[in-house]
Amino acid sequence: MSSPDSTAEAAAMSETAPATVLVFDSGLGGLTVFREIAAVRPDARFVYLADDAGFPYGNLPEPALIARVRDVLGAAISAHAPDLVVVACNTASTLALTDLRARFTVPFVGTVPAIKPACARSVSKRIAVLGTQATVSREYTRALIREFATGCDVVLVGSPRLAGYAEAELAGHPVSDADIGAEIAACFVDADGRRTDTVVLACTHYPLLVERFRATAPWPVDWLDPAPAIARRVAALLQDRAAAANAPPPQIAFTSGQAPSPALAKALQAFGFYPAA
Ligand code: DGL
């Protein structure tokens, strides 16, 4: 027979269901955000959704991207009933967040270029924003610069290839230093006696390549990854949810329906995912 205390404890435990967090990206870049969130709320139930059938988002026309994100996320919200959705993609967040918040009642956390902290942190007051061509050309990004970059020189660098390179590396197909160096070269400005000292990683795929960036950069800079700040925001939104006792293993799904290659499956294991082969 159980004591009153242990009965009360058991009842409380069964009531503390894990919060469900849906993390979404066009591909695997959002894993760089997922790993930070999982570190601060390891008790949550995570569903990671990669819209690989739509990758790369940087190449999609804006109306098509808004409609696609709405449809893919709408289906995922119905299927998983998340408590919170993290749009772990700058290309989607800088365009579709307003529409998503108007359509769905679940709270959204977006990922947008970290221009404000970069300008605050920069000593030379010369920064670069490295993102997809779509993200750096968005009005949302320009507005962040107008609002938060006063007194700081900002160069916008749109890369058509880096997100694909990050996917290739994860799938076991390394990219050369020369190819990586060519994509980041425009970030490095040396003018008026001031050099770029901070580069905003404005695409969630890029932290996957940051060691390659460090190795190919013409001089050392601070590579600003916004993922820890996003994780803090998620933790704040979930602070009223008590830690659940038994978090299920994180799930990963691909809109293509394709099973990952053996090399990719191995890379995913490093993030805690064991997708069905
Ligand atoms: N990971 C995405 C981002 O943060 C973009 C990659 C793409 O699909 O073009 O912008």
C-alpha cells in the first residue's frame, strides 16, 4: 500500500506532461537552434520538421514561400498539437511570421538577424550580416538595420550556396575551403582604418559551418549565432510549465518522406535523433 505522500507525488508526476516544442526549418539548419533549446529544456517533447521538399527557401518567390510555410506548419500543428513553434529559419521568419501569428493561436518564436546585439558588441563598429540572398534583401532586415545599427557600418552578404554546403557536409560530402572562402569573402571589409569584427550568422545553417568559416576567414571575427538567445526566449515562454519527468526521445520528420542516408543518419544521432531507416 502506498503512503499518502507517494500517492500525491505519483499524481503530480502523471499531471506533468512534457511541453511539445515544434522546431521547423527548410532543412537541417534548425538543428543548431534545436540543440540550444534542448539544452535549456531537456524535459520537453521535441518534434523537428525539415521541409526538405521545399529546400532551399532562399530560392522561393515570397508569395510561394508564405503559402508553403503556412501549409506545412498548419499540417504539423494539427498533427502534433505543439505548445510552441520555433521557426528556426531566418528566410521564413523574416517573411512569414506575421501571417503565421495571425492564422494560428499557438505561440511562435522566430529567428531573425541578430543585428542589434552585433552592433552593440562590435568594437570597430563595422559588422556583416551573412544570410541567404532572400534574407538580406528583405524589408524586415533593412528595418532592423535602420532601427538598431545607428553608428555602425553594416554590409549585407547574401549567399546562394552556403545552406546547401551545410546540408552537403552533414550528409558526408565535404566542401572545399576555397568554395567556403568565396562565399564569406564579402563579409570582410577593411576601410577607413576599421575592419569588420563581427559577422551575424543570419541563416541557421551557418553555425554548422562555423569552424570552416574560422579556418578560411582572412582575419578573426566574432561569429554571432543567435541560437542561445532563441533558447532563452523559449525557456522564458515555457517557464510556467513544470519540468516533465520523462521526456520522450526527439522526433525528426522530413516533408520529402525520404529516409536519411546512412551518413546523414549518423550525423543526426549526434543531435540525439534516431530516425527510422
Ligand atoms: N536555414 C534557413 C535560414 O535560416 C535557410 C536555408 C534555405 O532554405 O535557403 O535562413
